[in-house]
Amino acid sequence: MSDSPVVRPVVAGPLLRITALVYDGLLILALMMVVGTILIVLGTSAQAIEQGQAGKLSAAYRYFVLLPSLIGVTWLFYGLFWRRTGQTLGMQTWRLKVIQPNGALLDWPLTVIRCLSASIVPLVCGLIGYLVHGTPVALLISFSIGFSFNYMFALFNRRRLALHDVMSGTLVVRLPSGPPSRWLQKLLGRRA
């Protein structure tokens, strides 16, 4: 038996989670640019190209092909990482991990539920903002308020869980610091 105390992970606070989200957002933005470019090229008609209006897409294509594809890229990004290790690249940087309460990684149904849970409040707020003011700016501001509410909920929740954590039955924990990885030790010239 070991005499060292057991170090248990603690639920991560909202500021740390948003910081990791910014890291992931940069990666997702790059993926969206690649997918968006491919879809714009595929969706631009020959007639639009001849008229010098390359990239002009129909509203149906934008709302029923482009937008769902970009949302799908985001969900697939998170789903693949959460299923495989419980950590996206941004979460790895800050030693965060999304898990079930029993410590298990998320499965695909739970990943979809978590993504839907994180989307509900921002979408409702965005829709309300758009219906009240009728501008894309109002939609974006209202969506951002709903997104922020998901994480601000953790400030008032006794267990420090975000709203989508509660709705999906998952949690994000901060892992204890450990020894550097073997790769880092080799890079620094130290023995494992």
C-alpha cells in the first residue's frame, strides 16, 4: 500500500473551461473554413461563376447544407475527442476532462445529449433576440448571452456544474498535475 494521499480531480470552474473552449474554437474555426470552402465551391452554380458571382449561394443551400455541415463539424470535433480520451486539445492544455459521474468516458448518445444541452439556451436566446429585433447582430448578441449563461450557471450551482453539465448528467473535472510525459522528458533530455 502507498502512504501517499489519493488526489481526486475537482470540478473545473467556468473561467478555466471557457479558456480551453477558446483554444478549441481556433481549431474548430480552421476546420470550418476548410469544410465551408469545399461546400461553397460545390454549391456555386456554373451560371453564378459565369456571371462573376462565385460563392453566391442560395438561401436553401446556406440553411440546409452549409449551416448543418458546420454544426456537424463542431459536434464531430467534440464527439471524437470526448469518446476517445474525454479531452479535446484545449482541454488537454488545461488538464480538463469530461466524464460521466462514475468516471467513465462519454458514449455517442451521451455526447449528442451533451452537445444538444449546450445548444438549447443559446439557440432559444438567439431566436428571441432575432424575433424581437430582426437583425443578425441581435441574433449574435442574444446567442452569446445564452452561451454565457450556460457557464455562469456554474457560479450559482453548489457543485460548480454548468447548465449543460446538469442537463446531460456529465461533468468536467480538472485533473491533478502529474509528472511530465515521457515525450516531454525526452525533449528536455531527462530520463523517465
